[in-house]
Amino acid sequence: MTWRPRMVALDVDGTLLETGKAVRPAVRTAVGDVLASGAHLVLASARSDVEILPVIDDLGLVDGHAVCCNGALTVRYPSRIVVEITRFDARDALRNILRSAPAAQVAVDEIGFGYDVTAYFPADELPAPQRLRALDAMTEQPAHHVIVRDPTVADLASVVTRQDFRQVSVSVSEEGWLDLVSRSVSKASALANLARAFDVDAADCLAIGNGHNDVEMLAWAGRGVAMAQSPPAVLHAADAVTGSIDDDGVAAELRRWFAPTVARRPRQVARPASTAGPSHHREAPGRPARP
């Protein structure tokens, strides 16, 4: 029997689209073919639930799931009901980072709103509502996603490598930009939970990505595919390499498995049920969860 993915996980920035730009027509069409086949399509991104909405709209997705914040938050759209969230105590990690980068800006993700920030981020870098707050107030309760930005530090990543973070996983998204989530989560862990709810084996999943935060996801999936412009560590983790984003690499890979359809009607099935009403909370060790 010819293998075809039953679940497709797609990174967003650098994979589906260039940051700040629309999804290219060939990619949009190929995504429609996935949905028309009945396979599950899941977006997997560092973006927040607010930031990922324009991508969902651009693709014409009407019902499904998105893994946000590098796996710390999974939501169902269009309702944005929280399926799973993992929070952590960010105070020690931030204290250590800010000791080496005292001018850094901090943003704490607030579900359904945007970000609380210590200083406004450039709108093109953080395209979501922002609200000024003191750092102590922002971190008084556990967070699920924290961003640290300091473009004046030549190598902010080196600051992280000198630290010992016990509860925190730190991803370097770009120069001068760090994403912090609980050490217990990744895109791969969130996708694995969704796959179980869909009754889909990892071996039947296709994942495509381009960043360091995609490495676990590419290794977890039955077929992990890296974009051609990916850094060496990502290329090494992948089973295969597709074209670059400029060459519509996502579309090329999806066309290998999903035949073009004339009429496309996006649909998602087998919605995973929450185990605690509308929102299932799986808290990392630390302080009590936010009410």
C-alpha cells in the first residue's frame, strides 16, 4: 500500500510563508488538497493564538487545531478554545538573562489578547496588541510563553548557553530574540498529543519546518521534511529536504502525497475532546496555576 500522511504539521514563518507576507498561491492550493483528502492539518508555530489567526484566515481554514508558542499552547479554531496549555515560572530564567542583557525587552503572552510588555516591541516584529506592564507584575503568575528581545546584544544565544535553566526551554528564533516555554513541551510533544486524540500514529504524520524549534517535530514525524534554506542542524534532523520558501517547497512536498482536487472544501475531523471542560491545563512544576 502506498504511504500517504494522515496528519500534516506545518511550521509557519519560513515554511508556509515569509514573515510579514501572504501565503503564496501554490502553497495555498496544496494545503487545500490536504484538507480535501480528509487528512488532519495542524499549524505548528512559535506564534501566539492571536498572531496565528491571519494565517488561518489566509489559508481559508474553517475548523481545526493549531499548536502555538512552540508547543506550550494548543487551540481549536475558529473558537480559539484552549485544548492544552503548559505554564511555567519564568522569574529565575528572566533574572539570569537580564543580568547579562539588562536592556532587553520582555513580553509575556496573554491568551486571547496579545502581549504584556516591559517596553513596546516594533509592530512588524510582534504583530499583536501590546500592553505596558512592570516586569514583576507580568511574571507574578506562571506564563506559558515569554519573549526576550535585545538586538543590541551581538549574540543573545550565547547568554542562554551560559545559563542553567531547569524548568525552561529557550529557542533562538532570530538574532536578539528568545522564546521561552516550559522545558516539558515542544512542537513535537503537542503534536503527539493531538495525534493520539486523532488516533493517528506518528509514523503516519508528515511535518515540514525550517527552524531550530522544528528539530524535535521533524524527528518525531514519520516523515520530517526541512526547507532548503534551513540551518544545518535542521537539515540533519530531517528525513528529506524540499525546495526553499522562494521555490514553494511546501507545495512541492504536499503534491507528492495529495492529488489536486477541483472542488476544495476545507474540513477537519475527529476533534480532540478536552479532559477538563473547554480547557485542559497541564501545569509545569512551580507556583499554582492562574485561575
